Amino acid sequence: MYRKYVTLACFIFLYISGTNGQMATYISKMVGPGYYGGIYIRDSSIQVTKIGEISLKRSSITIEPHGSYLQVTEDATINPILTNYDGYGSLSFQGSLKLPIKSTITSVYIASDSAEYIGKIHPSYKQGHPVDTASGSALASLNWVVQGAQAKFDLYDFKIYDILPGKEYRIKIHYLIPNTGNASQLYPVRVLFNSAIQNPGIIELLYSPGTKERTLTLNINKMNLPIDKSTSLQIPYNDSFDVFTTDTVESSFHISEIDSGDWSGKYLLLNTKIPDSVITKMSTPIELVVLWRWNRPNSFVIKSNYSNSTFLTTYGYQAISQASAIKLLVNEIIATGNKTGLVHSIQYRQPEIFPLCQKNSSGFAKLDNYLGQFTSSYFLNSGYFEYDTRPDNPDDTVPDLTDSSRVEFLKSIKLVHGLYSNGNGILKHLVILSSGPVQISRNLITLEEIDTLLSTISVDCSPAVWRDVNFSLVKTASLNKTLYPFGSFYLPEFKPATVILQVENGSKQYSFPISCNQSSFSIIAKSNETWENKLSWTGLNASGSVIKTVQTEPLVYKSIADTGLVKLWAANNERLSETNESNI
């Protein structure tokens, strides 16, 4: 077998973005006044025309975990499908490749018949590095396409030159995908050489345990398959799948050391989020109750005049949206170690009451399930559109009152008041919101009726409407507290506004401000000193004053002379280093 090394005109630290593009077959011909009799002369130009596609004949993908990154090998066999070829001109494969953000290619291999070509990797990882053509002209090129800052993948143009019709080409690419989120790893893997016209019915997926620090799960075609030993799967062709961890780890360090040479140093890949336990220790206890009002629930669904079909109204969709927002709110409060409850006031019906509950309690499970049931299907089959009767209200002594809104409001506020504890040093907060229309409203609630019930409770009622209730009185009666945005609602400040994360080595401390709403944080860094296996978290309130500092210990992966981690560091344009790296 004839085997040679050539320099690919590529800079082996790929970034890719979006969904995968496809490759196609192109022809390059000399055109214009400079072309005569097949001789290339001065002022000639090259015209590149698409004349076909490629077919992906075979594909196998090998994945191998290494601490906080995934090593992937795609082995693909492709061949040209020509639709308009006259036998003249230089043929090439051209297309786009898309890899997860901050990935890096470590090697490229191309073979046809008995000839093999292996790309040399430039040690500097520097785009624009002169191409070494000592062993011949470049066989392929791989060029980064500049995209916006919000891109989730990186895009590269990939070309293979001087291909021959009727020949198969085998392309093998080795690349590394770093964990760029929190310590709950998620690696999106894509078939890079998927074809626009012909893909194999089956692809082979190989799993090698690698260093096997954590058990991974493979998601293919909506199936989750735990993988913890060498596995070979033949699966129906799919151009994407995910690999992820299911265990609960909030912070992780992947560290390695190179003793000598150009890349000597101590490397760190940090993945974390602000642990719930840290937020709990920095927070003031809060008890949150949501009062959710449904005005005229019979307005949520309407019947067609021409059939038995039913349709959701704007109010029905509003109720579904509010259920999701409340569910998200109570889950976020529960995650901080605090308590939450719900009073659901449905006009003309008895309210649903959920006492204050905590994380992992049966009460919270019931509340979470209750809020999760409100979907389009629920309302379309609820029968609310048939509920038009307004029951008598013997407790209402106000003349000419045509519904029970006033009584229902006072009853609900009393129920809310009764849910709070008598503990000291606890913030008590009420969120009031409503779905459904209110046609005629009168101010039938007096300040005296609600003053004693709300005087120790702060209230967010800005999105609420309720017949016969003046919410300016509700705000007057409630505890005067400055409220801050919290998702779709407003709450008193009970947890830090910002957290400063500090990472240290023997000589330097790095500090990173992180929003409490930020779900993940990641850095990759190089130091001359050993990284300390701890994280320091300092909470700041809205005015910038320090609340508290808490320390945690991450899960630590240690690998010896891990060149993969070095390559990920060198390829990352957000890398940290204590020295000026002139060779990057």
C-alpha cells in the first residue's frame, strides 16, 4: 500500500455551527479570455460549477469519553454521483462540516485505492499558518467560516481536490468535543458526511469506555441507552444523536500536567453551575404563595356553531401559559430550599389549596403534577364551556351583586394568610395572577377587610384582574418591600443578585461574576502552579454588598499528560493563561 503524508490546507482546531450541511461534487474549469486550446495563460480565471452530489456509502462513529471531553472518530466512505460531467476539468468534493462549539480536530485521514494521505497537524494551531507543501500540493482544505457570537456550532468549508469519477474515498476524522456547560455533561454528535441524496440504511456506532469516570447514556431516535462497556450498535441511519450523563454532579475539574516542552503547564477544564446548596446558605428564607384566579373559566373554550368541535380561546392559552410560568417559579423556589404553596381560585367553584411544601416532599409532588396537567387537551375536555350557571351566593349581602367575586376574593386571601408559618426572620410573599375576562368591576373590597391579612406579606399583583377588587388597595394593605424581577414575576430580594466564583492556584486567584439565573459556567485554563481542588462562592446583594462566602469541592478527573486537554485549550479562543503564549 502506498502511504504518504501531506499537509492538509486546514488548521486543525475545528469549530462548527448549526445543523450539518451536505457535500457535493464540483468541477473547476479555466474560462475567459485567458483560456486557449487547453493552455492556461495570463489573466485566466477559474469557474467552479456544481455537477453532482456525493453519496455516503458507509459510516461508523466511535465515541470514547475522557473526563470532561468526548473523543469522536467518524469513518466515512463517499463517492461522487455525477449528473453533468463532460470528462474535462478538475473534480473536487466541496461542502460544509458542522461540529459542536469549541471542538477541535486532531487528525484527518483520506484514502483512495492503495494511496493513503494523513494530514499533518500544525503545532501552533494558528489559522493562517503557512502550509507546508514539501511533500506535494495540498490534497484538501478545511477553512473556518466566521459566524455570529451566538452560534452554537462552528462551520467549516471542507474540500477534497483532484478526485476521480467512479472512485470511492474513505475519510476518517478524529475530533474532540469538550463539555462547555455545567458538570451534567451533554455532547451533541453529528454525522459529518451526511448526503443530500443517498445515505446508508444502517450506520455503526462504537463505544469505547475510555477513562470511564462516569456512566454515559446514548440518546438515539428518542431511545435512551446506558453505555458503560465496549459496545457495537448497528442502528438505523440518523444524522445526529446525543451522549450525556444522568448522575448529579454540580461542579467538576478536569486537570492534567505536561512536564516539559512547548506545552508544559498545568491545565484545567472547569464545568459548574451555582450549586443549590450555595444559594440556600446565602439566602434569606422565603415562603411563597401563589393565588391563581380563573375568571369565568367558561370563556376558555368555545364550541363551533357548525360542528361539535371545540377551540381554545385567548384566555385558554393564557391559562396554559400561566400554569407553565407558575410551575417554573415554584420549582425555582423549591430548589433554593424554600417553601411554596398555591391557592387556585376558580370562579363559581371551591378553591384548590396546596399547603406550603418543600423539595422532595409528597406535597410538592402533588403541586407539581397539578400544575403540569393544564394543557390544550385538558381544557378541550374539561367541560368548562358548558358551565354557565351562576350559583346563588347567600353570604353576599351587597344589593344587586350578580356573582360571587367579592366573597371568593376575601375567602382566598384568608386561605393564603393561613398557609404562612409564624416563624421569625422569614420573608412572606404573595403572587396574584389571573386568567379570563372581567367585564364590569366595582370597588367592593375595603381596606379594613384586608389590612390585617396582608400587613406582613409583600405582594406582586401587577398582572391580576378580579371583579370587584381594587388592587391598589391590595398594594396599600401589603408589606412595603422593594420587588425585583424573578422570571415572569416580582419577588423581594431573598437570594444574591450576583455570585463571584473564585478559582485558585498557588500564585493567582481568578474571579468570575455569575448571575444566579445562569445555568452553567465553563473555563479552560493553563497555569504554572497546581490548581487547588476547591471553589469559593461569594454572594452579593443588589447594592453590591457581600452576603456570605461559601466553599465547595468539585468532582476531580486527573489524567496524565493529557494531550487532548492541551489541544482543546489551544483551540479555545477564550482560554486563560498566565503567560504570553507566542506559539498560538
